[in-house]
Amino acid sequence: MITEGVIERLTRDTKDLFDFYDEKSLFKTKKQKSEDISGLLENAMASEIDGAVAPKIDSEPDIRLYGDPVEIKTTSGDCWFSGTFSKREGYFIFLSWLLDKDNKPSFFIAGKHLKKDDWCPSKSKSYYATTYDKKMMVRDIDEVDFYMGSVEVYDRGKQQCIKIHTGHKLGDITL
């Protein structure tokens, strides 16, 4: 689903956008940057993948691939959030990003089909978002499609540690 052409365009467009922000002295939060990268991935997929359409309407999924819904969840960390009411069953692309000092991005990108029950509900009464995190991804690892980056699992004493690593090119994967 995520092709070399998608990665090349996403990388180029991300660098161009954040260089523009720097040139114009525009500060963006990590949340705003994640939203921008998500939109750039939608554009790249719609442009580079046959059958992919980015409806750009909140009531629709981020991408329709031959009519099937694909949702994109983007973070600068290792936990992806979804709203209680906006969550749909279907294929989800999980993207985590890093920018170097020159705005060159690196990405972790994986995908998985999720049902509503796969999301962890919020434990807070004041915060509605549900989550899917790196622990859940490792639990489901045989059902996850890895496109870029890696997941490192190791023990530190009795504690299991999980680290998400970004990569620079398609197929830059180790498990």
C-alpha cells in the first residue's frame, strides 16, 4: 500500500513544507505538524497509488482505496490517538515522524486492519480519545504490515521495553 513513490513524495513535501514554515518564521506545534504530515500522506497516496482517493471531508475516511476505507494516524511519538466518534473499522496506517535540524524527515510507517474493540478507551472522564500504542502493535505483530522503520523489543531486567525507530526509505525495516 505504501510505495516508494509515496515515500519519496511524502519526504520531499514534508521537507518543503517545514522549510517554508521556517522561512516565514511560523511556529507549529507537534500536533499541528502531525496533522500536516497526515494531509501530505493523503495527497501522496492519492497521487501515487491507483485507486486511492483522498476525499478531504471529515465524514469520510482519509483515503478510499478502491472504495475501501483507510485511516491515517500520525504522531511524533509512539502512541496513536483516535476520537471516540470518528473511529471507523478498517485499515489504519500508523505513522511516526522525526525531523532533523535541516527538516529532513524520517518515518516509521505500519498498517493494520482494526476493529472498534482494538482501540484502548480513555481512562479519563475529561479526555475522550482512544489509543493504539506500540505495546498493542507488538502484541498484534503478526497482523501488522511494516512499510518503513522498525520496532525493537528487548528486556531490561524484568521489564519489556519497546522502541520505535524511524527510517529514511521504503523497506528500511528490521524486527
